[in-house]
Amino acid sequence: MLHITGLFASLFGLLVIILAYKVVVFRRTKKVGLGDNGDTQGQLVIRTHANAVEYLPLLLILMGIYEINGGNHLVLYVFGVLSFIGIIWHAFGLSKSAGVSSGRFYGTALTWLTIVVFAVLNMINFALNL
């Protein structure tokens, strides 16, 4: 069973809906059907949503593989929380500025770190079970 991954998938799912809602609000307010119509704020909300949608599936797949193969629950919780913080931090930073920001930098770093950790742990698990 994937209880821990399921918890984080649910949290991430709610976050993606919140980010998607911001895109819908932009589109309805600015009457934009597709794209961003050159609107900087529109570009930011669309990219913020897209970033989460790009990274979360891979992260959750790696978490799920780690969990289903008997991974340490504390590791799952710790890195699940870190990834959640990272995605929120990145979303907040990107939604405020298209330029360099601490939110974008540290949010991206945490997200990448968790993906790398689960990828490496899964490879170690594979090597140990050859």
C-alpha cells in the first residue's frame, strides 16, 4: 500500500488545483482563451502551475516506487514534507517575480533534491536486490 505517497499525492493534488484556479481567474479576468496574451502576470501564473505539473508526477512516481519497495517511512515523510515546502516556495517565488528570487531558487533546490534522493535510493535498493 502507498499510504504515505498517497498522502503527499493528495496534498500536491490540492496544490495543483489552487494553482490551476489562479490560471482560470487570470483567463476569465483578462478574457484570454489560450496562452497569456502577452500579459506578464498571466505568464507567471501559467508557468507556476506548469512547473508544479512538470515536476510532481516524477516525484510521486519515485516516492511510490520507494515506498512500495519497503522504503523507510521516516525518509518518505521527511522528504515528502521537504518537497511540499519546495513546491510551495517555488510557486510563491515564481508567482511574484519572473526574475531571480529566493523562493524560486530554494524551492527549485528542494524539489530537485527530493527527486535526486528518491532516484538514488531507488537505484541503491535495486542494486542491493540484484
